Amino acid sequence: MPRIRVMVDPDLCIGAASCVTIAPETFQLNEENKAWVFDHGQEPEGHTYERWLEVTDDEKENIILAAQSCPTLAIFIFDEAGTQLFPET
Ligand code: SF4
């Protein structure tokens, strides 16, 4: 299964929640209306804006769709080698 790193920049996140709508297992808004990153609905090490996830190809595509939906491009996704998958550079 692909391993990806998912990061939300809380300074960019405006709480639009489109990421939550598309990938609720990965993104949930906190009390400040910023999106925490969840691991399949869980937070094993507590709240965080950045997390390694083991995902299926379908889950990976869906998380990228969620990142694409973010109006401020606050979500960054990297592959195992550290290459930025989204936003495309
Ligand atoms: S879509 Fe972007 S701005 Fe909206 S909650 Fe998610 S990360 Fe934040």
C-alpha cells in the first residue's frame, strides 16, 4: 500500500471544509475551524496537522481530490520519497 505524508498548513486553512466532505476519514475540522489530519478516522498519536498514512490507491486518489478541492490549497501531499504530489510543483 502506498505511504503518503499529508499536511495541512493551518495558516492557509480557512475552514471551508470541502476536504472534510470529500475525505472525512482523513480531514476533520477542529474548534479553530482548521483541518486536523486523521488516520482512517483515528488519531493514534493525538491531534496533528501532519501525518504519514498507509492508504490504498483509491484512498490516495480521494485524498488528492480533497486537496484539489481546497480553495486555498492548504493541503500538501508527499510520496514516500518526499516528492510533492500536490500541489504540483
Ligand atoms: S478544504 Fe482547505 S481550507 Fe477547507 S478545511 Fe480543508 S484544508 Fe481547510
